[in-house]
Amino acid sequence: MSQLGQPVRAGRQNQPSQTNEYDDSPFTFRPATRDRVKARMSIQGVAGSGKTWTALNIAHGLNGGERFAIIDTERESASLYLGVNGIQFDSCPMHRYDPRDLVKALAQAAKAGYGTVVVDSLSHFWKGTDGTLDQVEKAKAKYGGNSFAGWKDGTPIQNEMIDALLSYPGHVIATMRSHTEWVLQENDRGRKEPVAVGMRAEQRKGVEYEFGVVAEMDVNNRLRFLKSRCPAFHQQVLEKPDGIRDIAKPFLDWLNDGTETVDPATYIDDAQSDTATADSLLALYREVESRGLLASPFMHPETGQPTSLGAYIKERGIALKNAQQ
């Protein structure tokens, strides 16, 4: 089990009117802008399709050749590629797969300043030891053995993990195993032979909709884009892709084609500022909310435990308001 500690969450206060200042967000419209964004990519496929190697190459390219982070559930198989083509990364091996542990690992990676994180693989946090399915199985005892009711506990845990992935302040690439079926296909000699074919990803159904770019790989190392907000990848199929040249470069060109955005570190500095007031923190919360960064994984500056940027701003803002009374 990860030794990163338990996540810290701001509890509800005794004065609901103050809490509602944060919970009751106004609905406002503002001019749309095309901002620079970070990569959110998933690669799914059967065993041996090249998911890990491709993800590492893409991460190397996205991160400008600098050292990046990998959250490794595959018994450190990624380390076999360390140094190949100059790829350098730091690894956080995981042996149990509670989704809340992934949130903690992401908070540590954000604190360390890694510009890119690879999760290899996200499937373990669904069906591995202590994964979401295990959490539902454990929770059902509270509801008379009702598995459906167990999702009352499992769904929030799953959602918090996905929110932390999507709110990470750098690029994120997640690999996922595919459900495998064997089908007969004709080979180059005109004979039928059984071939492993990947079906949907081993994660919660519909998880692919959360990523901006989704690709699948087959046993021949062929990569096919299933979904892409990046126009360069629409309906593209790449044979044995070079992750740096074929994917990272055009991806970066598109990601960086927009208005410079505020560095999330600026929001963190503002949240911790000694001059912050209850009103300024509420305004900061609204700004962070509008940027979709409330769930950004964040290390609590006082406890040193994982939390989220939004929870910390809210916690401090309410504390300052209470101190004024």
C-alpha cells in the first residue's frame, strides 16, 4: 500500500451559510477563449501491443526530453525501457490499487513539479487489488450484501480519481488493458489463424470520454485513434508509430496553439498568501472553478497530506471568515 498518507478533505462547517458561499456557484457566461491546454491521452490495447513503450515515447516528447514521472502498476516493466533513446523518468511502483492511492501519487507528482505523468496502467485501479470493484465489494456489507448499493461508496472514489487525473497541472497519459477476444483472421498466406483482438478498455464503461485523445493498439503495434480533439489525429492509423515524431510533436503544436494560461502554481501561491482574506479566497475559488482546476491534486502545506486545491482554498477561506467573527 502506498505510504503517502491519507487524503485531507475540508469538513463541513457548523455555519452552513458560509459553506454555501462556496457550494452555491453562480451561473455566468463570459467570452469563450482558446487557451493552451495539457495533454489528456489514453492508450488501450491487448498485452504485447506496445502501449507502455508508446506512452513513454510520447511522454518523452511532450516533456521536451526532460525527466517525467510514471505511476507503475505493471511490476516496474516500464523500467526495462529506461535510457532507451534517451528516455529518463522517475517511477512510483504501486502494489495495491485503491483509486485514492492514485490521487495521493498524483499529488506527490504535482508537488515535485513533474511536467508529465504516465499511469501504466489505469486498469488496475478498476479491477485490481483494492481497485474500485473491490471497494464496491467491501462496501456492500454495509447495505445487507447489496452490490448495487455498494456503488454509493464506489462511485465517489472512482470519480475523485478521474477528477484528479484530469486536473493534474501537467500532461497525463494513461494506458489501459483491453478485454481480449480471440477471432479467426486471414494471414498474409491466406490462411485463417486465431488473433487476439482488444475490445473495450478494462475500466469503467465510458471512461474514454474523459480524455481528449483516445487510441487503441493491436498485436501488430498498429495504433488507431478512436477519438481526438486534436485535428491532426482524426481517423488516423499509424503503423508502429514513433511516439515522439508521429504523436508528441503534432500534439504539442495543437496544445500550445492558444492563449497563455495562468500557471496553477500561481493559484497555489495566492491560496497560501499571508495577505489573503475571506473575500479574496472566495474570488480565487471562483476563478479556479472556472478553469476546472478545483480537483487539482495538492499537498496540504500544513499537514503535508494530499488534498485538492479547491478543498484547501475553501477550508482556508472559511477559517478566515470564522476568525473575523
